[in-house]
Amino acid sequence: MTAGIHCGCLLILCLTAIPHSQAAQNCLDRQHIMTVVLQMEKLLKGQEIRFTEGLRIMKTKLAALQTSVSKSPAAEPYTVTCPSLEAPQYGRKFGSKYFVDHEVHFTCNPGYQLVGPSTRVCQENGIWTGANPVCKDISECSSNPCQNGGTCSEGVNHYRCSCPQNWSGSHCQHQVLTAPPEWSVMNDPAFSRKPRCAKIDQTQHCSCDAGFHMSGTSDNSICQDVNECEVYKLDGAPRLCMHACVNIPGSYRCSCPAGYKILGDGRSCEDIDECLALQHNCTRGTTCINTGESFQCVNPECPKAHGNVSYVKTSPFQCERNPCPMDSRSCHLAPKTVSFHYLSLPSNLKTPLTLFRMATAAAPGRPGPDSLRFGIVGGNSKGQFVMQRSDRQTGELILVQSLYGPQIIEVDMDMSEYLDRTFQAKHVSKVTVFVSPNEF
């Protein structure tokens, strides 16, 4: 191999010198030159074959490596989570996701008060904000629930009333009867009838019409009305009427409160929608909202302008923030939209109950937020509501304590949008709840 290369070098030198020097006569003869040329061709051809084969092998190995890499499972990105949280004793927990920025909410059972944060947020370092809350017992007797001189005794999450003579009931609210039973109507001629009597086998038999019962002696009997309304007040008896029972001679009828109508079954009540029936007196510029027993005329106003922040009303129930100056951070942090919502609820609803949902949607051609944060920012001083995320894009306002009317409750919620952990915008929903005094 070395000799061939050496000869090749001499050949090139000789060929270069032939035209100009007589020393070419001393160079290799022509036959020897051709032999060297053929040896060089063979050498180059062998090198080319080996190079092509090596290139082919390398391509095959690279293809196999690429296939192997593409088939191997992708490495799971590391996800930060916070440790599991338990509900406080005598309380409840809302929220089951423990990823960063997710929230868990806490509330206490009736008779207990929450001490500590009602909401904890999972942070990027895998630690929850705040400390574990506890539910502290509230004195049940502090509201003086026992009536008519009854004595209240504390128990575990309950109380007991010891009633004075002639009073009974869980709150000493019922007077003990010493007269004829309430279900018998006495001293009212309209509720008394003469019995129907007949002699059979020299024996007189008397009977009363349906809805009456026999009273008096066998010689002087009379039919007295049965007050069905009082009979069905007894423990364990079915409820005759949804609202009020009115006794009439021999029977009864049901009545409904003002603002309701009786249904075809004669016992159920249905709210009259004064707004739909145009039975309201709302003036122009206000909107009629139907409530239990009545209606409300509303005209929500946008937040007042302050600094660089101002709003314009875009619909009867929504305000939008005017464009912000580029250098005004306080304006960009202010709510972008403020919406108003109205709910009408009966008293004593079973809880927990979802009342309202907030969600977001990206505008066409624009990337939507990759993270949302929900919270209660106004009202809810008694802890009657919690805000909970139901999925990635939705938050729910949940009623966790039963409400009793008549009363009006206002609660404000916000939803903050983030993209790549950078604040984008905030939206506020103001919810007004009208609670009816009735449970229907």
C-alpha cells in the first residue's frame, strides 16, 4: 500500500516534468506508468466500495435508533401536588384536587363555627396556604329557643327544653289541652248537625254525615264537625295542605299565601310569576324579577369611576371596563366585567346545593387562559356559601347552610384568568338571593 502511494507521487512528478526537461528519459517507462495507474484505480475503487458500505451501515443504525426512540414512552412531566387534606371534625370539605392553584373549602355543621381559613390554596412549593381550620361548638341556648318559660339545657350539638306545667313541644310552644280535643268543633251552630236516627227493632240508631262525629248522650246526641286540620297536625299524620288548612263544616280546604295559586290537586301551591303575567308596577329602566310571594324591580348600577378605572353598561345586567392606559397597573387589575344575577329560593333547602356557575371562553383567534382562580370576595359573612372548582374552566357557588326567609342575601364572586402564570383579567359576578318565607 505504501509503495503504491510512493509510486503515484513519483508518477505525478515525472508527468509534470516531461514536457520541459530532458530528465524525463530517466523516469519510469510507459509500461511501468500504466501499471501504477491501474494499481491506483483499484485502490480508489476499493476505498469507494468500503466507504459506500460504511455509509449504508451507518444509515441503517441511525434509522434503527430513531425508531427505538420514537417507540419509547415519553417521560412524564413532573407535576407538583399538595398533600391530602381532611375535613375538620364536625365539618365538611369541598374539593378533591390537590394540584397547584387548586382550592379546598371548609364549612362546619349546624351548631359549630369555623375557626381558621375557610379556603386553602395549593402553592407551587407543594404546601397549602393557611393552617388547618377547626369547628368550634356554638352555644345552642344562646338564642333562647325555649318559649313560655321553658328551661334550655345544652347537649352535644343539640339542646333540650324543659317545659313548665301546661306547656309541651320541642320549644314549649304547645299548650296542654284540658278541654275537649281541638279536632272537635264546639259552640258553633254552623258546625253542628242533628243526627239521622231510625228505630230498628224498637231500638233507635243514629249516625252522622261524613266529616262529623257523634257527641252527647244517647237521649240527646248531636253531630259535631271533625276539624280535619287539627287531626292531621298530630305527629305522624300526613300533611293535608302544602300551606294552610281551613276547616269547613264536614270537610276542609287548602289555601295558599298571597302571591301563590292553588293547583288542580286542591292542596299544592304554585308561585304566581307577576313579571310574566305583567302584574307588576316596575317603571321604565328597571327590570322585574319574580320572587316567592312577590316581585322586585331592579336596576343595577356599574361601579363608580375611580382613578383610571371606569365602566360602561353594555346590557341591563352587565358592565364592562373602559380601555386602560398602558401604564396603569391598577386599571388592569380592576375587574374587566361586572355582571349581576338574581335567584329566588324557598326556605330550608337541603344542602349542599349548587346555585351558580362561572366559566370562561376564549375569543376566536386568541389563546384562552391556562389557569383560573375562583373566590368569594363580598358578602358571605355567615359562611353560608363556598366557591369550588368543578372542572378546569368552571367554578361553582355552593350553598352549604340552609336559608330561612324572608331575607335578601348578596354574595360577590370573582374569576381571575392566568396565562403562563401571568395575570390576564378578572371578572366579578354579583349574586342577589331572595329567600321566601315558605318552603315551596
